[in-house]
Amino acid sequence: VKGTGSTEKERKPVSTFLQLFTWEEVRIRNGRGPSKEQWLVIDRNVYDVSNFSGRHPGGSRVIGHYAGQDATDAFVAFHSDKALVKKYLKSLLIGELAPDQPSFETNKKKSLLEDFRELRCTVEKMGLLNPDSTFFSLIFLHLLVLDAASWLTVWYFGISLVPFIVGMAFFTVAQIQMGWFQHDLGHCSVFRKPKWNHLLQIIVINTLKGLPASWWNHLHNQHHAKPNCFRKDPDLNMHPLLFSLGKTLSVELGKKKKKFMPYNYQHKYFSCEYLRFPIIYLESTWFIWVTQMNHIPMHIDYDKNKDWVSTQLHATCNVNQSLFNDWFTGHLNFQIEHHLFPTMPRHNYWKAAPLVKALCDKHGIEYKSKTLLRAFVDILNSLKESGEYWLEAYLHG
């Protein structure tokens, strides 16, 4: 199999200098035992990241989310500069899987992972992980023009009502487009060298938006590592104080008789919270609805250590492509492709989509794509459904 992982037929020769381990020995080093050890596997090699997690450039928590598990596909997905990260790995290597150990954890579908790794090789050969400098230059230019237009409108026409509203509209659109652009930079998909992505991201998010890049990256990396996994995906931190999310968590909350909010009405107060001040909160409203439409209606649960493909597909869905949808969402309407290949430049998502859909069809995995309006409505429907699960468990569980 071409790609990152080895099959039983193509295992690497066992080194006489490395200790041999079983999957069970790795599994119990999940950071929760008495020793708090954190081991993980990358391409059959076993690494001890217990002391490294605090120095991990992508954040301390994201690497711990794979403690006790096979992190091969996540490692490849997140790191575009393999030569750089392998320097870190050398000092963390403690052994490798014993020859009698399979290359894949027993709870994961070997054929699916092999096909996905073959697909990734195809994606790389097609050049779909290579950024188009012209595309991103135009993206950057258009958000700067929008930002300048907002200030020039107020400066030239004054602060009477109409110019103020027009200027605010320009400013809001500029800010949301800056958000999508810094998202590209955070995933190192604009430049080939990670350092240039990080440098421009700091300029865009720190200077133009007033947010710390490190804070955003550490949270967002966790989201991509374990999307919709409670206690690992920080995007779910609104559960349970504000919302009850998903059937599993809602039933659990109801049986414990927990009621921080009237969750059976959460589909109503989700909308009202942002509609109260539509102009002031326009940008945040835009951002929240776009980012949640791909995840909140999907499966939400504790981490079950599923394979990379299943983890991402069960937690994400797409919104149909159109020029407006691409622009409005910063191409996050292709959330499936973005999650499977987080370093892929957004202008190539549509090229990868047919390949991903074919993989899903082959393995019987649902590839969800819907209209933008349907995606927005499904946020409310899923909140309503979760609230009903909570109420039933709260009253009768």
C-alpha cells in the first residue's frame, strides 16, 4: 500500500535496538493511568509524548487526544513539513510494535484505511495539496479593499445613519473574510513553508482582528483531531451550560437530572440570542451559523477511537457548491474534504470531492451534502431533537 501505514505484508524490519510493544501496552498509556504516561503510534513506531505535549507547537491537548491510540493518519493530515516534525519525533521514539501485532487497531476497518491512504497519495500526485498563490493573493486583496472601503465610507460621507450602516456592512464582510483567510493560514495551506503561514496569520488575526493566533490554533487543532468528541473537541464546550448537544450527551444529562438551561427550548434561544442585536453581532452570527451548520446536526459523542475517515465523516457534512456558497463560507461548505485533508488549499476542495465521495460509496459511508438553507435549518432541528431527548430522560429516565 502506498502511503503512510504499512500492511502486514509490508512491515518494516524490526530494529534490534528498539523495544517491542503490543497494542494493549500502548492503549493503557492514555494519560489517565497512575503514571499519566502518554504513548501513541505513528506508522508502527511507538512514541512517548508524556513530557513533549507541553512543548508541542500545535498545542498540548491535541497530542494528548491520541494518547493510547494510533495517530498515523492524524499526524500525516496535520503536518505538511514532514522533515521538520521528524526531528522532534526522533527523541520521542521508544520502540515499535512487535512483529505479531497488526498494523491497524482491531476496532478499525483495515480496507477503509488502506483505501484512504491510497487516496491521499492520489491527492498528493494530483498536486491538490499545493497552494495557488494567485488565488490567495486575490483573497487577501479583496479583504483589504473591503476593510479600506469601510473606513473610507465613514471618512468621506461622515457618520450619519446611511454611511455608518454602509461602512459597517463593508467592515463586517471584511472581518468575516479575514476570519476565513486566517483559517487558511492556520492550516498552513497558503504558503508551502509553515513559518510564512504562521507569520501572516499573526498579522491577520492579531493585528486586523485583535485575537491571539496561538489561542485560536490550539483550540482549532483539537477540533480537527477529534471533531464532535465530547471533552476533546473544544467547540462543544457550550455543553452543558448553554446547550444540550446530541442524543448520547442529552440523555446522560437528563438522567442525572441536570438542568442548567431549559434545553427543550434551546432551538429557540439559539436564534434569539443573535437576533437581539443583529447589527452589532452580525459578524459573530455569520461565523457561528457557518461553522456550526457542518457539525451540530451530526453525530456527537465521547471519543470512540474510530479510524480517521469515520471520525471525520460522522462529524461533518457539506453544503452544495456555488460561487456564493464558496465565498460566503470561505469554502467551508466543503467541510468533509477540509477535515480529511486539513492542509489542503481551499481552492482544491471541489477537485477532491468526487474522489472522497467515491471512497464513501465503496465503503457504505454516507456523504452528506445539502443546501445552505437546509444546513441552517438543521442546526435548529438538531437542537430541538437533542432538547427533546434531554427532557424525556429528565422526566422519565
